[in-house]
Amino acid sequence: MYLIERLISLFIYVSVLIIICFLISRLGRKYLGKILSIYVFLLATMAFFFIPPSGADLYRLIPIMHIFANLSFSELWQSMLHSTNPVYLLYMNLIGRTKIDGLLPAITALLFYKNVFYILKKSVIRSKVTAHDSALVLFFFMSIGALIEVISGIRTMLGFSFIAVFIYKEMVEGKSIYKNVLWYIVVSLLHPAVFALTVIRFTYLLFEKSSTKYKQFSKLLIMICSAGILFFFGKEYFMASFEKGKHYIMSDSYSYFWEYVIGGICLLLILNIEFITSKLIKIEGDTGSIQNLLGFCKFLSVILIIISIEYNTFHRFVIFLTIMAIPLLANILKSSNYKKVVKINFKQLVFIISFILLLLATSRGNLTSLKFFIL
């Protein structure tokens, strides 16, 4: 159904990706920020004109947004107090008040890709990778075809993108986690899966390496205090979120074979990226301040393998892990020693696998539902 419309829409998506990668490879890191800003705007524009099929989450969420938009402030406040995702209600209410339905996926895409591209830009500049390799890193992430998950599911990917930025700033840029504790809690109120990811991140504080015993103790203190805040001030919200998260893992109500294949291939590539990064750290030392990020990615990879039998959780967390793998990939590409670890042409391997992922995403994956118009 709507084959011509979908083919044209996919052609636009792929063409824009190729043009953006070409511009980055030609113009270099000097114009990387401007090019990525243009790309964010184009992706948000695609999201604005996206026509969801009847089975998509967005098709169901738009009428719900209309209901939230019609609530008075007092009614909205009461709904938020009795909801497991109050921030989501506020988000829907504010956008719904504009009475422009396309802004819901458009703003979500804008925020998501702005966050992801922040990590990408900082990673390639920090690692000083070439313009060609910067384009390869972008192609690697965009090849998984996460756009539909972002603009249809709305809450999960939006929350994940913020968590990814928090983690990058803390683990790679060395920023204090103290500044983000409140934001972790706020973002967790978007969706149970985001709350689960926040729990994973704070659990990893137990394994995260610190330069001094004082920093290690302060991280442990943060984890204990955060747990206390969540228990005493948001117990009902978070216990309900926990039950929903457990339900997602224990009952697999929906599964899609081809997205499983895409996620599985992507996970295998990321495991290789983690392996190569580990070897490079042994050879070069932790010159890029990514050892904690690598440890977190390994920690999450183990969790992913364990929960891989449940489609929805696996699919979403693979996308998040792909975001987190961006700095690791950039670190490999800037190194002259990675050829000592792998005997094959790694850059060529990343390109080929990314191309295969894009081919699967545009022919069999969720991205095939992309449609901007109806003839």
C-alpha cells in the first residue's frame, strides 16, 4: 500500500544522507557543526510531513495529544500527579496547544538528532579524525534507520538521547554528575524504558573508575542519595514504571524479524568496536578519556544480550548503544595502531556493514513505513 509514496520518501531520506556525508567529507570538520545543523533541520522537516500508518504509535498518540492539550492547568496538574510519566503529559500538552500535529514528531526529531549530533561532533573533533572518517561515523549511525522509532514512539528515543548526552559529558568530557542528577530524574519521567536506563547508568557508578578515592566515594554517595530521593518523593511513579518495565521484558507482545536482524548485526559490529577499543587502550593508554565509556558500553552490551529475547527492549537499547558507540568508533578511526589489532581494513568493514544495515532498513525495516505524502 502506498508503494510509490514510500519509495519516493525513502529516496529522499537516503539522498539527503548521501549529500550530507559528501559535504562533510569535502568541507571537513571546520563546517561540521553547520552541516549537522542543516541535517537536523532537514530530518525535523521530514518528521513534520511524516504520515503515520494506522499501526504506528504516532497515529495513536496524536489524538491523545489533543486530549491533553484541552486540559486546564489544574486538570493537567492532577493528571501529572497520578501518571507514571508526568513529563510526557506536559510535553504533549505544550505541543498540542499549538494545534499543529506535525510539531510533535518534528520537535522530537529536532531534539533527538541535536543530542546525537552533539556527541558525534564533539567525538570527531576531540579525536581529530579526518573529514572522510567523520562522514563514515555519521553514515554508521544513520544506517540503522532509527528515524521511525524516534518520530513514532516519541518518548523513549527522546529520553534516551538526553541520557546519552549526560553520560558522554560525564565520562568523556569529565563533567560532574552532580549537575545532571535532577535532569536524570526529569527525563526518567518520560517513559519506563528511560527510567530503566537511568537505573542502569546509576548502577554502573559502582563499577566506574575514578581518579581518587574521594571521587569514587562521592559517586557512591550520589547513587545512594538519588535512590533515596526517588523512593521518598516519587515512589508511586517509579514503582509503577518499574512494573511496566518488567512487563515489557517478561511479555513479548510484538516482534519484527528484520529489525531483529538489523539490531543483531549492529550489536555484533559494536562488540567488535568495543574489542578493538580495549586493545587500543592497552597499546596507547586511555588518551581519549573513554575507558569509563567503554566499560559502560560493555556493561550495557551484556544486559542487551541477556534481554535479547524481548524485541521492544532489545530494539530500543540497541539504538541507544549505537549512540554510545559513536565516540568509540571515532577513537578507533583516529588511531594509527588499530591495524595492529585487526588485520582487515576496518574502515571498509564499517562502511560495508553500514551499507548493508541501510539496505535492510530501507527495504525490510521499520523505515519502510516512511511516507511524506499521499498521491
